[in-house]
Amino acid sequence: MESKSDLSQIYCYGELLHTVQMAHLFADSKTFVDRKLKNTPAETIANFQTFMAAKNNSPTQDEIREFVENNFDDLGKEFVPWEPTDWVEHPAFIDNINDPDLKQWGVDLNAIWKDLGRKMIDDVHTNPHFYSIIPVDNPVIVPGGRFIEFYYWDSYWIIRGLLYSQMTHTARGMLENFMSIVRRFGFIPNGGRIYYAQRSQPPLLAAMIKSYVEFTKDTQFAVQSLEVLEHEFEYWMNNHTVQAKGYNVCAYGGISPGPRPESYREDIETSKAFVTDAEKEEHYAELKAAAESGMDFSSRWFINDKGEQTGDLTHLKTRSIVPVELNAILHWNAKIIAEFYRLAGNNSKAEEYENKAAKILEAIEAVHWNEEAGVWLDYDLINNKSRNYFVPTNLAPLWTMSYNLNDSEKISKSVLKYIEKLELDKYPGGVPNTLYRTGEQWDFPNVWPPMQYLLIKGLENLGTTESKELSVKWGHRWVKSNFQAYSETRAMFEKYDAERFGGHGGGGEYDVQKGFGWSNGVIIEFLDKYGRNITLPGNGGNDGGKLKMWSVIGITAFAVIAVVVGRLLI
Ligand SMILES: OC[C@H]1O[C@H](O[C@H]2O[C@H](CO)[C@@H](O)[C@H](O)[C@H]2O)[C@H](O)[C@@H](O)[C@@H]1O
């Protein structure tokens, strides 16, 4: 029987991983750690030792490439082609779309689910020690591009998209996978590979199950999920709690030493700014904590010597920043668990979780709410101060409803003032993730679908006339801008560009990816919600930034050609 640690010595840490990743054989460091073994882990390690001894411990790049080709299979060997069995050609959301071009786009997006489905071959279950993939029983919908396994927080928007596409069976399968993973690992890893198994991502399983139950009315499933949800909640409380202003709050933080296996060379590069091994280890831990947040990487996690957010990756202090959305999501978790306990008829447990939710809410109000800024802010544990820098997550409590609902009017006024002051409405391609341009992918000018969703849904939840108006405005703009990008490229992107209507994002350590799970999920939900009220300029609509400009140019050009042709004919 192969031990898990043999496999970890190949895919997670150790000489073999170091030698191969530092040889820079692949444009994307993730490629190597996704390749299947040709031999058992023990044989692979023995082959590596023999290889290194034969090369006097300094093999050339070509020799390392040959070692990899001899010992590792091609990418994607763990999957069989799979078409979701519950896929339907014409889900009901399509009928909610009036504009013919948007309707066709809805049809196209629904078809993309078939490209993003992945089912594991039986060998993954019988011989898991040949693979870095985490075995799960049911097929999954993946983000796309280089991301060929499940990702934890992406799955929230993917599953909602599946539910709107009537693919409840696929959604249920993914939820059952996550439940089995919590039973095996105690929490949900960042993604479906063993090299992700030492860190998580924003804990949205409870919210995914709540979405499923709202769609299917399967309250029994809610009750069945309680043990797992409670377990995951306690995992976060027991392993991520820090103290701020005398309150227990949670922060992101990984637990494994060394660079991220999937970005090994990149992490070694940035660690060169540090002298001692201990300092380098601290840096790796900050990188992994940022990956755990889902926002890898961003100036949101920089603290420089002045206690400010300017700098670069060497200024990452993720573990010392208390993030608004993590505490808001945990508050939401406690509320959902309480609600499910009520469904189960267990009122004392429901009360226990309502009390836990109330405690988290108290901490959110004390640590994150900032009266002067008029919004919630991350908290800097090194300098004991709020971080008054824009990130969409400053509005996360609106999405999770983590505020006193009697204060809606007051909160609405102050949040809208904040939005106006920061001119967040001025960007044609959506609200950027930060206002600071660093070249990192979670910084200006990139716009991320889950964050647009958070803002749009949050403003809608707030429920005042003004907040709902802005929510609809941003919702319509997001649909139109994504459509513009799609009509120019026939692709959906993982991130977009605030500065360009219809522009896609870039920056960071890998090329912008297409597919794309959460982007499609968000748009499908928005097409269902706004589809009756959006008409594209070319089809008689009268708004839409660049689209409008292009239609004016198109109509003018057509008129000029008609006049010229008319004259020639006379
Ligand atoms: O390989 C670099 C990083 O890639 C992932 O992060 C990005 O893609 C994920 C999938 O869409 C998404 O969940 C995350 O928010 C993105 O930043 C991965 O999650 C990271 O751990 C990894 O280091």
C-alpha cells in the first residue's frame, strides 16, 4: 500500500519537485504537478535518486525533461469525456430573455457546461496514488483553461449557474463530492489536487447547499448536510481565529511549509528578496494565505513599512489582515446552519448557531464597520488600524446580510455616498477589484465576476430604492459588457477590464483563462433576472456605451454607402 506522503514527496514538496520546477520545463508551472505518474510513487522516487546520482546531482534541463517524460504521463489522463446527463438544450432561463442576440448567447453559454464537465476514470479510484487529483465520486464542472479540477469558491457561482440551467443532478453531485471531502479532509481544499490540500478558499459550501435547497425544495438534503456544515464551520473557527480589538475574528492562513507546488518557481523568485530561510518561509505562508483568500494576488494584502498598501509581493502580510468577507461569510454560515437545524426540528442547536452568528455579527460591527468611511473595512493587525482602501469585499456584508436589518436606510445612504466619493460607477467595464495598479491579477483594472456579483446582489439585498437602482444598472452593464467581449472573441473570460467596455483582464502569473465557470454562472443568473429588460442597441435598445457607439458608426456607414450607391445608380 502506497502512503500518502510518498505522493506528497512528488507533488507537494521535496527534491524531485524542486529539481523539476526549477528547470522551467513548462511555460506554466501547474503543468508538471497535474501530470500522472507512470510508476508507483516509491518507484518514481527511487528512479529520481538513481537519475540524480548518475548525473552527479546536476542534470541539464534536457536530462530533467527526459526524466519527466520517462516517469510522468501526459496531462488530463485522469478524465474520460463526459457529457452531463441532465443537460437540457433549452432551460427555462432562455425564455426570460427578450433580445434575440442575448437569447442566442444564453443558448451558447448553456452549451459550454458540456465542455467544462469532467468525470474521473475508474483507475483514479482504484489507484489514487498515481494521480495528484483528489478522487471524487461524481463528475464536476471546472472553471476551464488551466483549471481542470474543481475550485472551492468558484463552485458557488458554477452551482448557481447549473441550477438556473436545470442541471440539479450535476449540482447535487458536486455538493455530495464536497461533503465527502469534508469527511475525509476535515475541510475543503482550495482545489481538487493534493497540492492544494493544505489550504482552503472562502467557505461557501453552506451557501451552495442553501441555493440548492431553495431551487429544489429538498429540505431533507439541508438536514442531511448539517453534520458536515457544522464540521467545516468549526474547522474555520478552530484554525483561523485571531484577535482584533478584543474580538475573535477569522483571517486566512495556510499551514504547510515551502512554496506553492503549482507556482513553485515563481515563489522561489519572489522569496529571493529575503535573506534567511525563516523569512522565506514566512513569505511562502503569506503567498499561500493570499491563495486561500481566492484573491491571489492583490495589493489588498500588502502592508509596507508605513502601514500602507503600496508595494509588491514582498509586502504580503495576508495573515495579519482581518478580511471583511471571510467574517461575513462565516456569519452567513452560522445563520444557514441555524436555519437548517430549525428545519430538522432541533431548536436548541438552532439557538446555539444563532448565538454564534450574533457573536460574529458583533465582531463585524466592532472590527470592520467604519463610521467615517461609511462602509466595512479590512483590519490591519500589525498597525492596529482599519485599512481604508477599496475592495468590493468592503461591501460583502450586504451580500451575506451581515448587518442589523433595521439599519438598512442608514447603511444605504452611507454606502452609496462611499460609492459616489470613490467614483466606482465611472468604469465602463465594471467595478475594479482595487484602485491600485500593480500588475497583480486581483488589482486595478481587473474586474472579477464573483465580485461584480457580490456588489450587485448586495445592493439588491439592501433593498432601498437607490441601492436597487444602482444594482440593476450595474447588473445590466455587466451583462452587456460580457456580451460585447463574447461577440468579439466568442469566449468567456475568468476576469475582465474595468477600463474597457467588453475588454478582458490580464496580469498576474498566468495568462487570462477562458471557459469560464464562474463567469458563465453569473451571466446565466443575470440573464434570468434581467433578460426581459435588456435590449441591445443593434436590436432597438438605446443604451450601452461602446455598443451604442458602434451601432451609430454602423448606421452612419450604411447610410453613406446607400447614398453613394443611390447616386451611382441614378
Ligand atoms: O496557479 C495560481 C493560482 O491559481 C488559482 O487561483 C486563481 O484561479 C482560481 C480558479 O478560478 C480562483 O479560485 C482564484 O480566485 C484565482 O486567483 C488557485 O486557486 C491558486 O491557489 C493558485 O495559486
